[in-house]
Amino acid sequence: MASVPIIPQDVPPYLIQPLILGITAGDISCAQALGSEVYVGCTNGELLRYTLRAESDLTKLGSYTLLSRQSLPNAKPIEELILIPYLSRVLILTDRQIHFYTLPSLDPVPNIKPIRHVEAFAVDQQHLLRAIPSLHDIPTKLPPVDFCVIKRNAIALYSLYEERLAYSRDMQAQPGVLLARRTGQYLCVADSQYYNLINLQSAQMFPLLPLNQAEGDPTPVKPFIIVVGENEFMLLSWTGASTLGLFITGEGDPVRGTLEWPSHPLSVCLDYPHVTTLLPNGTIEIHSVETQSIIQVVPAPSDGNASADGRVELVASAGGYVTPSSEHSEKMRITKLRFDRE
């Protein structure tokens, strides 16, 4: 049952469609997309690159095919892929190390060594949204991408340029950080109990709210931090009866209304103005950020098991995913035309 009244749209914003079938490497641990290519990280340390191949026969759908396959050092699970398209770089977190590779070829970036002893890291979300330079633009020096690396007792600030990595400074931090997200000067982190907000300019930190608000409930709760805008986060907190989604500014002030789910989600992602969540029973709920209403519900599998049809996580990509479609072939049928001679 939906947690709030449903206000459906005439045309639902989302449709589930298979993208890549039959991945034979280790289990998928993360994925991202750039244009017509999809990058997949696996639990065995393999990094896969797929590309969408168009069919010469317009009556057939295109499909994703494996373009390259490589293994990262130590063969440990790839935990996170962060694409930086405008710098043609990808940051890969594995075995508590951040590796730097090129896009789209996935070659190691020369002269940049991995960052070690990483507990979590957060790239400035606003920098990830920068437009890719056009081939017609006058060549200029591209500004760097700023990111934070959370280590056991410190937060290290870095800037990534096209050909080098620059270290800025360290800040003290409490141990135990599990998740971090950054927008501008604000860094939001979560440990096993609280969400905390850090102003990177003033180096001040203050707690926001607990992950679990249910008194006497020792159940671990998975943290979720979503960057909504230049000065806004969404945080999820379990109350004991439902999970609330609260919108917080970088100063810690509440904004908008509150989202609610009947159980704590397995996965959450933002595709503004929509928040999409995967619930433990396999149901996918789509809320509107602006109205906080549910606008679509994708039913759970028939047996009520989220993993029955592969629903284990939702992954948003800044540029979206290019999916094969039959609409092109349906609209490009051969038609006889009659011409009148004058």
C-alpha cells in the first residue's frame, strides 16, 4: 500500500525496460552511463564497458554489446563509479582506494597515483553537472573538480585537473563515516547513528538528525543522502513505523514538505523533479519533490520478493540511459507516394 495518496499522471514518467542481459562477470556492484555507453563495476574487480550497437535493419532493435573488459588491481569489489564527463575522467572506489581512469577508454590516468585509506568520498555535485565542452569551443583550461576524501580521522580536500591531482588541506573528522555527499561548500556525512552537516569553509560540523528515531530499536538503518540542489539535501530517517524523507538546506534548515514510505527503502535516487525508491517488497514508488505526492507505483513482483526479478538497487545517471526503442522503426516504415506530373 502506498504511504501517501497517489496523484497519478496521465503519462507515467517511468517504464521498466531491460538494458543489458546476461552479464557473465561477477555480481554487479555499481553502474553508470555516458551517452550510448554503460560502465559496470563487478564484485570480482572487473570493469565492463558496453556500447549500444544500432542494427542496419530498422525493423530490429539495437542492443548493448561488451566493448572492453578489464580487472582492477587486487580483484576486490568495485564499490562506486563517479563519471566526470567534462574532464573525461572516472573515479573508481575499490579496496579503500580511489583510482583515476580516462573516459571513454578506461585507461589509467598517467602520473596520478591512487588515494589510499578511503572510508568514503564525495565529489561536488555541482561540478559533476558541468557541460561537456563542444568541439567548436575555443580551447581553454578547464576548471578542476573538487572532492572530499573521508579517512578514519580526517577529511582531505582535493582538486582534480585534466592532468594532475592537487591536494588542498585536511580537516579533523569523527571516525565511522559510512556515506558522504557534497554540494558546494557543504558536506553531509552519515555514521551508523547520525547525519552530520559540515561547512567546508568554516570547518564547523553539527548533527542534524538520527538515522533511527525509534527509541529502544537497535536495528541498523541504512543511510541515504541525496543532493537535491545547490544548497539542499534530502535525508531519510526511520521512525519505527515509517521512513521520512526530509529536505534540509546547507545551513541545516528544513525546507519543502516531507516524503514518507511504509518501510525503509533499499535504494533511493533522484531524477529531478522525481524521487524514486525501491522498497523491500519490490515495489518502486515515485514521488514528486515539488508536491511530495506519489505520482507512480511500479508493482512488486508476484511473490513479493524485491530480488525476484533482479530489483536490488536503483541507479541514477546524470545524463540518463540510452535505451533501445521500437518507436524509430515504427515511424520509419516504407510508404508509397504518388506524384502528379504537371
